[in-house]
Amino acid sequence: MHILGISAFYHDSAACLLRDGEIVAAAQEERFTRKKHDHRFPQHAIEYCLKEAGIGVGQLDHVAFYDKPLLKFDRLLETYLSYAPRGFGQFLRAMPLWLRQKLHIPRIIDAGLGEQFQGRLVFPEHHQSHAASAFFPCPFQEAAILTLDGVGEWASASWGTGRGNRIELTHELRFPHSLGLLYSAFTYFTGFKVNSGEYKLMGLAPYGKPRYRDVILEKLIDLREDGSFRMNMSCFEFCHGLTMTGPGFDELFGGPRRQSESPLTQREMDLAASIQAVTEEVVLRMARHVAGQTGMTRAVLAGGVALNCVANGRLLREKIFDDIWIQPAAGDAGGALGAALFVWHQLLDRPRQADGVQDSQQASLLGPAFDGGEIRAFLDSLDAPYHQFDDEADLLDRIVKELRDEKVIGHFHGRMEFGPRALGNRSILGDARSERMQSTMNLKTKFRESFRPFAPVVMQEHVHQWFDMEPGQQSPYMLLVADVHPDRRLPHEADDSGLEGVDRLLKVVRSQVPAITHVDNSARVQTVDPQRHGRLHRLMSRFHEATGCPILINTSFNVRGEPIVCTPEDAYRCFLATNMDVLVLQDCLLLKEDQPAAKQHEIDDYLARFDLD
């Protein structure tokens, strides 16, 4: 039996295909269209999923769309009426799209499938899809479920339980009171783009102090012990205006919002620290309440807020639950997976196996792969010079040599990751021991803000020796933040008490792996094991043997403003458009210095070619 899950039209369209309950393929539309956060109907992602499964549309038994459009439309109409006449401008902007597209999703799906689909079309609720994506792939037989995002139909958060092959959501927080929208309001106010800049705000938080925490809790939200809250809507505009915040917000925080691309000030850093502190407090209160009400010792999370890995790490350290599992594609893209799993387990009552150790997400390596023949044919068509390695051991030794020489390496191997994180197969790798690598990769390769931290990828068997984590603790999806182990930290070579902002990171060596150590000694950890990440683990084993360090920098293979690369063509184009030194495409290694079209790029050159925020 084949089930196709779809998310579309709001943020990060995606498709997922199940065969008899097993995940065959899943991918975001943006990876194919090269339009970041592409929200259009995921035509290319669907075509890929069908091709990967080796089936046609006529062999699909069910198609599941990740929310209920009519219920969402009900919320929009009621909101507009509640704020009338103030929301009339927003109403006029939204209605044409709804009347032309979003109220006709069954027809659009039928057209997108070539009018060949003869099965059943299913519409779970938005937070049901999130909950299903969190519980059904997790390794637990039973768990508490917590979903947190901006808003679905009406719900902005929900909780309940999962047991066996059933989920039940019993409580919800409703729009407009939303932790996701609250965080997005601060994203907007600090000058970043809503629905894509939230992770920048999280990365900025350690540079500031939570000076506005009490203001938020006293003036902006009324937070209860169970984690529920009400927002002071006089300070927000998203219900009736075209912006997230209003004049009342400006008054609370000392003036108007920062303009995009203008210099960051200490105010933005303090605002980031403050909303991060409040977010963690809300999540912890919700978690304690859910643990007390359900009696569960394990929890699963999904929804966009579940991508806040700092809050996730805090939740794990507080030991409210013995263990947690977070859907790696926690945002809207993961709703496609959740909708399909909801049909298989909940509606069709098919059994689910959980061994308590390994999830069924397949390391989230669910996208397209390209074999060596395809890659060599592509390179030959360009007359691109490359070195082919028939022996993987020789290739890994060469990569280790380049890493030790502080070269920046694009690593393209196997299936593409599903979700917002590159997990080794579409990654840029670097030596975490280098004092220069953090700023070099940000400014010369990623072409992004210098304050942005890089994440470490670490061999799982060594994670407790380098980070404040338990022996063998898993974090395969880069969704937990932990402190660098005290034994690996260094006495500061300079007194940084007088430094502020980015200088606190770039001018102080804090650990034996400074390129991944954030200003507060934290790191967003990804663990690598031989079962999930065969070649990457073998590469890291050789690097460890050569250097004594089981850690590399792992950042997504893309540049600012573009999606993660999908194809060899995407990877080669990114390689040439940046100051990356080495490109590895499966068993082929390319040096930048050998490429006839290669040149050195400056960040201003790149920004001039792309309209980036």
C-alpha cells in the first residue's frame, strides 16, 4: 500500500511517500526549485518520491494533506471580523489567494497528480500531522506529545499522548496566543525575516543579556504555571496589519525595529537573549505540566518551535523526562510525513514497532542520491578536472589531509537530508580545532553574518568526552545544544570582560575546538554512529586517528539565501560561487585551484548577485 503525504501553500512545501508504513522518500520542494522555503504545490518533490518508489500516481492508495484548509479559512474570517475595520487591508490582500487557490486544494492536488489519482484524499488537522510526525517514527512505545508552532488551523500548541499505534491530543493553546508567533515577532523586530530568521535570533542570544525578560513577562504575556499564556495583543499587528509588531511594542523596547542589514546593536542582542529565556521558561512549564498530567517518562516534540535546539537542550538537562525525541523536519515540511503516518497507523490501524533505541526516520536521509557514473558523466560534460578514487580509504585519507591543512570542503554523498539541517551528506566540513575557521567559513564561504555559530559533528562514542552529555547519548539530528566539556575549555587568552557583541566570540579562544564553541561555551551537537552515517563515521574515525580529535565542523552545503544543494549540478555551482577549497562528489574530489572557471569571491560580489535579507 502506498500513501503520499503533502504539505503546501504556507511554508516549506514537501512530499513524503510510504510503502506499507515504511518511509520510501521525503523531500522539500525548495531543493528542486532552488527557491528557499518554496511554499508552492510540491510538484517536483512528488515526482521524486514516485520515482524513488518506482510507482505511478495510479498506484497510490491514499493522499494526505497536512491540515484542514476550510478550518483555517474559518479562523481567518473570524479574525478579520473581530478586528474589523482595522484588518480590511489584510483581508483584501488574502482573499484573492484563498478564493483562487487555498479553498480548492482537492482540485489542485488532483491536477498536480495528472487527474490519475483514484484513491482516498485525507485531511488531518495541522497539529495532528505534527504529533504523528513526532510519535510514529520515534523509538518509544509510549510517550507524551508536545507540539508548538506559529499556528495551524486554530491551535498554536497542543499536547497529548501516544501509545502503540495511536495518538491522542487532548489540550491545545489557540491563536492568537502563540509561542511561535511571539518568537517571530522578536525575529521581525530585530530585523530578521519571519519564518526563516528565527534560528539567527537564537544564535544571537548568547551575545546579549536577558535585560527585557521581566518586561516581556509583565507587559507582553501573561504566563501561567502550566505554560499556557495570553499575549497583550495591543502590542502586535499580525491579526489585522501587515507587520508583526505595532507602536506599543516599540514603546516597550526603546524605539522602532532594526532595519534589515543595518548594524546589530546591543539592544538586538539583549532582545534575543530575553525572548530566548522566556521561550525556555514557557517550554519548561509546559513540559512539567504535561509530564505531571500524563505520567509519561518520555516525550516527543514537533512544530517549528521544536527546532529551537537551545530550549531542547535545556529541557533534556532539566530531566523533566528521561528522554526526548524531536522530529528532525519539525516544521511544516514534516507535516507531509506526519499526515502520511497518521493515515497508516491511526486511520488504517496498522501496527507500529518501537524498540526503545532506534527510530524509523532512517537518519532523515530520505532525498535523492546520485551514483558515481552519473556524477562522472556530469563532470566530464563540463570538462571539469577531478580526481577519481576507486578505494574509499584513499579518498578518506585525502579528505583528512585537506581538513588538516584548514581547507573548507564541500561533502556530497548518498541521499539528501529531509528537514532544515544538513547531517553530513550535503554538508560543508572543516577542522573544528582551527581558530580562524569560524569567521573564514562564515564570511568567505557561507557569505553570512560573522556572529553565526557553526555546529560540531562528533563521533557518538566520544560525545561525553567533549561535551556535557551522557556516554553514548544520541543527537543524530543536530537538535540539542550542550556545553563543551569543562576539560576541553581553555583559560581565556585575553580578558573578554570588556568585549561586547561579535568580538566576544571572534577574539577569544574558548576551547580546544574554538570553531564550534559559541560565546557561552555551548554547541549544537550532532552525533555520528556507524549504523546511521557509514561513510561520515569512517571519515571522522580517520580524522580522529590522525589528530586525536573526533569532531568536525558541519554546516549546510549552501550559501546564504539559497536552499541546501540537491544535485551534483547544485553542488558544483555552489563550489564555484564561493571560496570553498575542495569539493567531494561521491568518489570524485575536485580542487578549486584546478577549475578553469574558478576565482576568489568577496562577500560584496555575492550580495550584489542575490537579493538577500
